[in-house]
Amino acid sequence: MLTACSAGGSADVRLAANTPSSTPETSAPAPSSAPQPTPTSAPAKAKPVMAAGVPCTITAKACVSLSGKQAWLLDEGKIVYGPVKMLPGKKDDPTPVGKWKVQYKEKLHHSTEFDGAPMPNSVFFAPGGIAFHEGSLSRYSAGCVHLSSAASLKFFNTLETGDEVQVVR
């Protein structure tokens, strides 16, 4: 008998509809005729598959090159938009490098950190409120990825919650 955690530990969970009920006092372990697994070494870690034309893997839906100051949208490893110019965070407030998931989107976000500054087409993907959004392409951000108005709209309309964002140096 298995107990279900969500039922407070008191519910029976049957593995099959015709499984007879038994109590620990009357049941004996069933003889095992199934072959026992043999220990194997862990498989070698597969090398990530890079998407053509970008510095990110095929799992990315958005790719950001900090050194190249470019961003792309991808679908199954193929470029569907970009490269577009972007500006990342300044040296003392950098855009974080890594793999992230889109957390949420807000069409007309206003910064709580910077006196209500407008951040149109915000797509939040990293801790600390890091997002793609419309912003200056001549002034570095406080960690976000600044895009032009047209590019920020395309990123906003394309990316969905859960999509992978990769930021590389």
C-alpha cells in the first residue's frame, strides 16, 4: 500500500484497478522474477548543439551577445529575427550571463527603482528585474537589455513565459 502525500498520508493509492488490498501484517513480499538492473556508468555529457549564426545553443528562444551588443530571436535553433543592436548593463551594473527563463511580460512597465521610468515592452527573464525592453541605444542600462522600439515590440510579441533566454559574453 502506498500513501498519497497530498491526502495527508491516509489515502490508499492503488497501482492497478484490480490490485487487492492488503495490510502489512498479512502480506508477504512478492517473489521477484523481473531482472535486476545492473549498475552502469553515467553516460558522457553531450556537448551542447550550437545554433547556426549565433553564440547560443538550439534550446534558446532569445540569444544575447554582450560583447557583440546584438540580440536574436530563435525557433528550434534557427534565427527568426535579428541580429538587432542592443545595449546591456554598464560595468558596475552588468547584465547577468547565463541561461534564464522568461518569468513574465508587462507591456507598459514603470521602474520602481528609477523614479517610475517607463520600460515599454518589458520581458523579464533574470533575477533582480532584468528584462528586455525599449531603451536608449546610446546609454547603458542598469542590467537590462535595451532594444529599439521595433525590436522590443518584436521580442515582447514573440517570447512567452518559460522560453529560454541565453546571455553570453
